[in-house]
Amino acid sequence: MSIADDEAEKAYPTRYWDGTHVKEQFLCDTDDLQEAYLRGRDAPPTNAEIEAVAKRLCYLSQPPLWFPTEPPAEQEKNLWRNMGMCDAQDEWLDKARDLLETARKAVNE
């Protein structure tokens, strides 16, 4: 299950009619759907999103390995772990947070 699925289930748990496996339904109009979409677009990035961007930025900033001994995903994971050992993760998290905020502002202008 994705992060978004988990968050949606927590915010709006599935509800069933009493004693059945039939999901409750509700009526809404296009204004309600548009408002829900805008709320999603305006929402601040989650910690998981910020960390994912920070890991990728950190990985892409490194010179390429000419003879890599592990797949790129493993390299990214190990580099991020090493950044934590030297207290450099916070810098990358701040950069990621700034980039995501810039992108969010561009969407709302």
C-alpha cells in the first residue's frame, strides 16, 4: 500500500453499513471534488516525501561511480545512511523541503 493510500485510509477510514461488507456511499457534487483536489495540492509535503527527495538529491550530487559494485538504489540507501553518520542529512532535508515548497507555490500562483 502506498503512503498516499495509508494517509487516505487514516483520514477517511472505510465505513460499511452495519453488519455487512457493503461500503457506505455518499453524494457529492463537482464543487466538493474540486475542493478535495485543491486541498490535496495545497497540502504540505509529508516527511516521507521530503526524505525521498533529500535522498535523491544527495545521491545525484555525488560523482558517478565508474565501476559500481552495487545497484543504484543500494548506493543511494548507503549514501543516505553515511550522511546520517556525519550529521549531513539535515542539510539535504532542508534543501528538499525548500524545493518542494517552491514547487507547491508555483502550482498555487
